[in-house]
Amino acid sequence: MNLLLSRMKMLAIKDFRWERPDTKTKAEVVFGPLGTGQVDWNGVFDIIKSSDFDGPVSLHVEYTALKESTLSEKQRMMNVVKQDLAFLEQSSKTAGII
């Protein structure tokens, strides 16, 4: 990330972990809520704070597919997004970015 900072125009935020399904031999990337994967968020925010980055931040919620098109499922999805936004805000405050 340090190598890219001078060229970075925006920051895409998402978390992931590696999983090895029982039926496959290769590990696969699985995206999930912020703070539940393998991203070192303290390290990411420390790097951003030490840089002059001032671009937009885009929260990616690719892991949250609607299981069905019901109001309760849409509300569940919005709750997960709100939790990610809260995590992003708290992590940014802790790092002294905002």
C-alpha cells in the first residue's frame, strides 16, 4: 500500500478471509463484514494517516446478497451495512483520521 499512496485517488474498503470448501482443494476468497476477516485495519489506517491521502472512500458490501426479496431481508442487509459504517467510522476516529 505504501508504494501506491502517491497514485491512489480513492480507497475501496472491504474485508475478506480465505476458506477451503470441503469439496475443493484450492482456498477461495470470501468477503465479509469489516473486522471479521484478515485485513489489518489498524495497519491500513496508520498508513492512511501518515499519508496525504484525501480522496473518497467507498465501502464495498459485496458479501451481502439478498437471500430473498422481502422487507425483513432488506432490513437485515441494511443493518449489516450500518454495522460496517460504524466500524469504519470508529476505526477512522481511533486512528485519528477523522
